[in-house]
Amino acid sequence: MLERSCAPLLSPYPSRQKPVIYATMMLNFRGFNFMVISQSDIEKVARLARLHLEAQEVSKAQSELMGIFNWIDQLQAIEVSGIELHNAQDIIMHERPDVVEPDTTVKAVLANAPQAQHDMFTVPKVVE
Amino acid sequence: MDLTQLTLTEAREALLTKKCSAAELTQAFIGQMEKNRALNAYITQTPDQALEQAKAADKRLAHGNAGLMEGLPIGMKDLFCSKGIRTTSGSRMLENFVPSYESTVSHNLLSQGAVVLGKTNMDEFAMGSANITSAYGPSISPWKRTDNPAKQIVPGGSSGGSSAAVAARMCLAATGSDTGGSIRQPASFCGLVGIKPTYGLCSRWGMVAFASSLDQAGPLTHTVADSALMLQAMAGYDAKDATCANVPIPDYLKDLNAGAVKGMRIGIALEYIDRLNDEMKALFNQGVEWLRSAGATIHEVSLSTTPYALPTYYIIAPAEASSNLARYDGVRYGHRTDRGGSIDALYEHSRREGFGEEVRRRIMIGTYVLSAGYYDAYYTRAQKVRRLIKADFNRAFEEVDLILTPTTPAEAFALDERPTDPIEMYLNDIFTVTVNLAGLPAISVPAGLSGRGLPLGLQLIGPKFSEQTLFNAAKALEDSANFREKVPNHDA
């Protein structure tokens, strides 16, 4: 775990170029509170994301994600109680009339289809 | 006259005063593109179509009805859907995707008479800071380090093909997109001007989506005047993008006035600058002096949430990306696996094969932070911290008109010296992501050269819809920096 957090300090990135500010961020770790992501967590997330992972890739994904999340975890230190969530960019949504407008054609849509038949996309059987 | 040495506004002047034709201008850039293939700045080149567009532009110029960008050859980042022209977003997933429609931003440029030379290289799905995650190979900067000219230098990312193309004079200017710094950082690395406008100023319709609450289109150009002209052509209300702001677009170029800096209050945030290396600190202080000499007053502001911006971004952006990239399922368009099996196998293998490593990593992060049991601890918390970041800027802009920061922590790195740790790569965006989270406009201006002869940029951040103020202050910096004199002949 410690090796993971030290990795940036030992990287081949030339030290003259090293953004010094990240050193401070590394020191903000609460070293006693490393989060753990299990292999089954990784498999579950890959499933949700419909991303195939080879068996030998699971442990690499696990250590990478744990490293990233231990870095992200510094957000846990901030006081956020009392903050209400509004829409992210204060956008006022404009509605449009519910009227059919010309858009595209079946031919144009199917032009990029990996497989198509009878004016429809062909896929493996879904319903048993 | 080497036509490729002109800036966008100089070329426009040359066309309007009939010193050259759009066809000649286009041909000159096509030649430059041929000479510089090794930089891999373009994924798809469209010289024939460009010459057709140039011919039509010459007719309009002759009739006196020239648009804002009439006859001006530009590059288009390969995430703007181009009707009838392959659009890949730097990914194998869209290797053969040919859109049947034009994105609003590229349509705006085309209807103002622009000539499109091709689709520029980019990090895959705009995820990256060095143009090395592209499925079509890295793009290389034309800049060389004085201590080791043989080294290949990265052009920044994700709009690295655009920045390399403009810097190597393979187009007058190019479009980019900026989600966490992807216009400003490549601009800084390549000695160009790059602006990310206010969220909602440009339409996102027809842009391959990465993170919908962060993405914005913008131009990469040689000068501030060029940037003002091109942004005006790109921006504007679009009913097809529900997040697009219904505000009038000013004539940024006509109203461009460096003198407006007199009396401007410029903020400097200690959290951004107290850990800079000596070189960046010297450049930053130089920038402060330039603005002071131009008549601005300098004020310290505090943006205490700054250290939390990067982790916040690396929760929100991957979360939104995991949602936006869920559409790539191998069913309706994009890559479909040859491996047989169930529908789930179709999804899982198509996505595994179509997406590169960084994209898969960010989808995993995003899926994790949105999953049951972690949603509140990560995603909700990050959105709340985002409100704190916005509040910090709102408070600062009650006291100052603009904030000055460096654009990047350091000069561009060499391809073979790139960070192998993902987090170290992410730290390139440390000065740029806050702006996307807050939805504010920001511009990077090339300010000087590093000890090793590579460009360094300074960034100005403004409140919402303050693009004119940004352009004016940026012009003052540009006039003082005199950067154009320092640009070597990359062909030599």
C-alpha cells in the first residue's frame, strides 16, 4: 500500500519537472484509513460496466483502482453537511413544443450498423 | 510570402484585400500537412474536400459576402461529428463511424465559410493530457528541447492533434474541447492561445460526449485576436442542446482592447502559486508585473478548495463518462466483436476490444463511484465539494475581475519521460480542472519559454460570460510577452 503511495515520488518523471504541489497532496493521506477494494468488487464493477476482464487483469485493476481511490479519499476530510445539491451548472432548461420534427432516415441510421437485416439491427437472441 | 506563417486574422485580411486566394492558402497548408505527417496530428485528412470548400469560398469573397471564417483553413478535433466524414474520437470503438449529421459547432464554422483540412488527433474519448491514449498513435509537438532536440515532446491533451497541427502550421487554427483542461493545457504546451468558454456558450450537440456537465468546445489559435474571431464563429444558442445558454454573442474581435486592463482588479490565489517550481514562479511573477504595468491592480484572493478540485474532478468526470460511454454496446454503431455468444458477451467483448486502457480505467472508476453503497460517499460528496469550489470563485469575483494563474505546473514532457502512474498524469490538470467544475471561462496565453526552450503559458479565469474581459486582459499579456518573436522555425 505504501509502495503505491510512494510510486509517484519514485517515477521516471524528471525531478526538475515534478509538480511539487502533488507532494503536499500525498502527505494529506490519512495513512490509517486505506480503503480496500476486493477482487470481487472489481469483478462486480466490470460486470456493471459490461467490460470483459481477463482473469489476470483483475489484480492489476484492483491495485490501480485502490491507488486512485486512496488519493481521492482525501475528499472525506471536507465538511459538506448543510450543502444542498442543485443542478451542476445552474442551467435553466428550455422546453420545446411537443411537435414531430424531421430528423433522420432509417437508411442513414443503419449505415453504421455492424449488422442489419429487414431495416433492423441484428443482435444475438435475447429472449429465451 | 509563406502563407502558412500568417495568423488567422492576418490570413483573413489577406483574403479580403485579395493578396491571396482561399485556394492558394488551402494548398499551402495541404503542402505543410504532407511535410509533417510524422507529427501524426491528423487522424483523417480531407484535402480534396478542403479545396472544394476553398473554391466556393473564393466565389463568395469575390461577391463580397464573406462569412467570419471565409476561406480560412482549420483543423477540427475528431470528436466533432462531421457529416459524411469518419469521426473516431481517437478510439477504435468508432474507427468506421461515419456521422450522418454535422455537429452544431462545426456547422457554425462551415456556414461562416471555414475550410476544414481534416480531423485532428486526440486522446481517446478526450481522456488524457498528452495525446498518448489515442488509438491512432501519439501526436508529437513540433517544439524541440534545446538540451536534447532528438526527444519527441508531447503536444498536451486531449486536443493534442489540434495543438500540434496549429503549432506546426498545418492549419491556421483548430477546434478543441475542454473537460478538465484539454484546450488550455495543449495550448500552453505548444505556445498557443486556447480558451474554454463559459459552460453553455457553445453547443455540445454533435460532440462525442465525455462528461456532459464539464465538456465545452473552444478554439486553439496563434493569437488572442484569432481566438476572439474564431470563438465568435463557433459560439451561439442552439435549441438542440438543452444546456446551451441563450445569450447574444458579442463581436469579440471588434471590441478587443488591451487598454481595458487599466483599472482591472486581477486576483492571485496563493493556493495556486505557493508550490510552483522556480521557473513557473518567475514566469508567473513576470505576468503579474506585465498586468500591473498595463494599469491593473493586483489583489490576493483565497481559493481554499483548490487542493480538492482534482479528486473531485476524478469522481465526477469518470462518473459522467461511464454513463455517456454506456451507449457503445456494439449494437447500433461502433465496434462489434467477432466473438459469438450471448448479448452480454456481445456487450462485454465489444467494449473490451473497442476501448483503450485509460478509457476502461475511467469507466471502472465511474461505475464504482455510482454503484450502490458508494454513491453517497463519492458522487454525492464530490458534487457537494463542487458547490464549495463554485462558491470560492463567486466570493473571489466579488473582489476581483479576473484571476491569474499558471496554466500548467511545468513545460511539456518528452514522450519517453511520460508519467507511468495515472495520478501523476492527472496532476497535469491541477490548474485547469477547477474552471470546468465551476463552469467558468478561462484562457491560456503563451507567456515565455522554459530553460529548455519549451513554451509556458499563463491562465486567466473570469466569471460567467466574461469572455470579452478575458480577451482584453489576454491581449495585454500577449503584447507584453511578445511570444511570437520567440517561436523558432519548426521546419528548420
